Amino acid sequence: MQILLLGGGGREHAFAYKFAQDPGCTRLFIAPGNTGTAECGTNVALAVTDFDGIGRFALANAIDMVVVGPEEPLVRGIVDYFRDDPALRRVAVIGPSAAGAQLEGSKAFAKKFMVRHGIPTAQYREVSTVEDGASFLKTLPAPYVLKADGLAAGKGVLILDRLDEAIAALQTMLAGQFGEASRRVVIEEFLSGIEFSVFALTDGRHYKILPEAKDYKRVGEGDTGLNTGGMGAVSPVPFVTPELWEKVETRIIRPTVAGLAAEDIDYKGFIFFGLIKVGDEPYVIEYNCRMGDPETEVVLPRLKTPLTPLFEAIRAGRLDTVQLETIPETAVAVMLTAGGYPGEYRKGDEIRMAAPRPGCLYLHAGTRQAEEKVLTHGGRVMAITAFGASVEAAAGQALAAAEQVHYEGKYYRRDIGRDLMAPE
Ligand code: AMP
Ligand code: GLY
């Protein structure tokens, strides 16, 4: 099978690494890719939203399957684009249609979907005027959660401690702080608990559950400071017990897939459930229509099963016929970032590495090749994934490897997974 993978971050390097070991993948192209993906296949200079360019490339290179990493092409309808073009229809695209991608593309859509299907989530109201929003906010205890309805590059969620601040922030959002994305705002009850992420693959009727993960979103150790795209991840998550899994599957995953099917929404791809455990009960904080980054950097390396048979089964609508096997080891990913990230950050610093540490994966995120040199090129530069019999052991390996990668301004959190470690 000839595959075109869309995206260029650590998530896509993790996919490319899996495909490179997969006998079912005879040729791999990555658009646009990064320095790491170039070692697994051929990078192609195409933007992930250039549907015409991607379509022409797929035809010219006899692509059988397009695997979509990021959400933007999905929300913009790449699946529909391929389906509606007679020449492209034979190319399978792993990902939901634009209708299915609304689970991520519209917070209001996702909330209404959950309510329709009885899926546990925070109480909410969708508002488009300050008056309406303020009257709902007054019924809630602090803190206050405001979410731009549409995609806002991960920045559209605000959590405020005081009612007057929340009303002022709502006013700014509705006035267009995030453009069209915040002309409608979802106001939510604040849930207090511990977050984790669960991933499922679906063919629209059947599903397979992938290993769960926890990511670390704040830039500072001890979960302090600004939000980032993710500073590290751990899989499996020790507090996700069999009892909790049972609740997640029966109350959340199964009704989500059944709900999509009942509403005739075409969805053949990954569903990312951002969950929170409140007491012993799981709630959905958000859906995403793709894999997480950096969660993918710990989830895919724990899959023993190659991806192509899973994706073939999705294409055939027979995901029920395949088995999914995982390795028992814990994987920890530590994200190395550029100086200044998540604010204005450095770019173009040369990356020098000692010999790779055996057993560790160096998954490139924001890097660029310039002749013989590898340069930093994004805020998140590289994820290092290591394995071990425990979170401690895996994190120790990842940190030891992180020390041996050098560039000006390098920063990473040394406490990834510490909250999950057994007390001394
Ligand atoms: P989202 O983009 O919906 O995942 O929201 C970003 C982050 O805001 C989440 O990862 C949570 O940490 C936090 N958050 C979102 N909604 C809630 C909520 N209802 N209660 C508490 N925290 C929330
Ligand atoms: N790590 C969170 C995300 O990919 O959205």
C-alpha cells in the first residue's frame, strides 16, 4: 500500500516511524513532514490544506491511502473532497468527514451531540449575546469556563476566577477575539479532577480502543505557567483502573460511535476523547477528530499491531475482524522545546546530538534540515520517547537522552510523569 501522511510534527514522525516498520506500507510520502519523517519516507512540499495539490499528488503517485494527522484538513473537508471527486474516490482517507470533524470543529456541536446521546459532560449553555451569557454565568459557581465555539489553534478556552472577569472576557470573545470562532461561545460548569486521554479507531460502526495517555500541557514543572501544545506524555496511565475503563467504554466510547452511526455521520478514523475523572466518574472535556500530539508519541510505539491492517479493515468496514495488541511497557515522552516557547521563541539553532541512546525514539517535531545541519524550526522541537517497566524507569531514560541533545535555548520539563509515580 502506498501511503501519503499529512502533517509535520512529532505526531507525524511517530506515524511515519510505525509505517517504516510495517510490511504493508510499500511506499511512504509525508506532506510536508520534517527532518525526522525524511528518514522514514519521502517528504513532499505540500500544505496540509492544499486539497487540489494533495489530490493531484495522490493521482500522480498511485497513492492508495491518505492518513491525516492534524485537524484542520479534516474540519475543512478533505474526506468529502476525495469522496466527491470521481478520480479520487478510490483513495481511502483515514479521518472523519467534515460533518464528523465537527466533534472538534464546533464545541457547541460536540456538546449537543453528547446531550443527545446521554454522554457525561459538564453542564453548559451556548451563547451569542453577553446578556444571555451573563445570566447563565450568574447561576454557576466560580471558576468559569468559556470556550470559543470554533477552532482557535488551541487558545480558545479561558478559565476565569471572578464573575466580572468572566463577563468581560465573554464580551471580548463575542466581539471577535478569535475571529469567527468566538462569535458563539460555550459556557461550561467547571469540573474538578484529573485529566487523561483515550483514543479509539472506528470504521463508523465498530471501534478499537488504543492505549490511554496523559499529557502535560503547562510549560512549567508542577503544571504551572502558560498552556502549550503539550510538554510530554505518559502511557499507560496508572490511575485508569479496569473499573474506570469499563465506565469510559460503556458510557462514552460506545455511545459516541453508536451516535455517529445513528446520525449517519461518515466517520472512519481516530476519535480522541479528552476526559476528566471527577471522583470515580469519567466526563468528556472535549473531543478531537485526530490523534493527540504528544500523546501519539507514546501511544503508537506501544502498539504491537502494525497500522496498515487496521486501516485496511477500516476501509472495508470490518474493524471487528482485527485484533489490536499492545506492549505492556510504560512509554514516557519528554518534549524538548525552543527557548521562549510558548511565547515568541528562537528558531534556526543548530541541533547536535550524541550517539542515540539505545531503546529511545527521537521523534522530530519542529526541525529543519539545512545542508548537513539540523536546525530548530518550531516551538516544540523534538519528543524523546523511552520505555520502562514503570513510569520512573521510562522517565529516567527519556531524561537521560534529553540531556544529550544540544541546542541553544533548549528547555524541557523534568517532571513528566512524576504525579503518576508510586509514592516512595
Ligand atoms: P479543551 O480545549 O476543551 O480541551 O480545554 C482546554 C483545557 O481547559 C482542558 O484540557 C482542561 O484542562 C480545561 N477545561 C476545559 N473545560 C473544562 C471544564 N468544564 N472544567 C474544568 N476544566 C476544563
Ligand atoms: N495534546 C493535546 C492535543 O493534541 O490536542
